[in-house]
Amino acid sequence: LLEIVNTILSKKGLKKLDLLKKESHLRDDIGLSSLDLAELTVKIEAKTGVDIFANGLVFTVGEVLSKIS
């Protein structure tokens, strides 16, 4: 997940993260936009086969991790 998030951040010219905290909010703490979240979803689904938004919205890193585990 960290690799995917850092790929998105680097495309935006933002600093890569060293680690992700479960409580980090995808928009407020990490700074992902709606388009970034769409890209995140596509990349996660390509790697894991899981659509993280299939059963509702996710807001935090922890919610994403629980969906893909």
C-alpha cells in the first residue's frame, strides 16, 4: 500500500512517505484528491483483486488495509 500511495504522491510532486499509520486519513492527512483515490482503487484492485470501495467508502489507511487483508 505504501508503494502505491508513494507512486501517486510522487506524480503530484509531493514528498513520499516513510510509513503509513492506520489512523491516517487518506484525504486530510495524506492529501489524496478524488482523482488520486480513484487511481489508488484501480492500482489496489489490479494488485489484489479487491475493490476497496465495493461495500462503501473508506477514509483511513486502516480501513483500506482491512479491506485487502
